[in-house]
Amino acid sequence: MKSPGGSIFPYYYKGGEIHCLKYGNKYKNKEALFHLMKQEEEFITATNRRLKIWVDFYKTSISDSVLIAFVENIKRLNNHIHKISIVGLSGINIWRLKRKIRKSNLILNLSFYADPEEAKSWLVSER
């Protein structure tokens, strides 16, 4: 089965299962990104499982409205998130996102990576 973003679900990696959110390659097309976020939210909610989620933001322009929409998206999905790793954000955007997450009172098992393989390995690790 494929998710709305085109990822195989579940995606098996090093003996574990990951759900990939491909929010990358949207460049400045916020409407397409927001539409995909809504579709993925519906898909994840329908699975009725707690997932290890890998988020790809490579080649997507990270504006304040994108960060706000993403935080709201993960807030609504919080009961379905076991762990979440994010790749493709610059240092300043990691700082901005962490700040918005803190202000929203979200408690997440969250990590940021530059390397997608490291991000996926962390998700399937026991940490």
C-alpha cells in the first residue's frame, strides 16, 4: 500500500517499520504541501497505530506558515506518533521549529538529522 505522498506503507528498514512523510521537493508551493499534510494526517489517523515517522523537508521553502502548519499537523497526530525524525532543515529552521513545538506544549520523541540514513536508523533503534 502507498501513502498519499507516494511512500510504501509500512516501509521496512533494518528490521523495523517507518512511515515516510515526503514533504520535500515542494519548493515554494505551500498549497501543495498543506494539501499533502492533510492527506497524510487522514491516512495516519486511519491506520490507528503509533508510528515511527521520518519527515523529509529537502527542497521545500520553510516559511513561518509552513512551520505553523507542520506543528499543528503533528499536534493532531500526536497520539499516533511513537518517534519522529526530521531531515532537510537548516540550523536556523531547526531552532525555529523547536521553538514553535515548545510553545505548543507538544511532548515528542524527536530528532533532527542531516543524513536520511541516520534519521531512519535512529527511528528503528531502541532509544
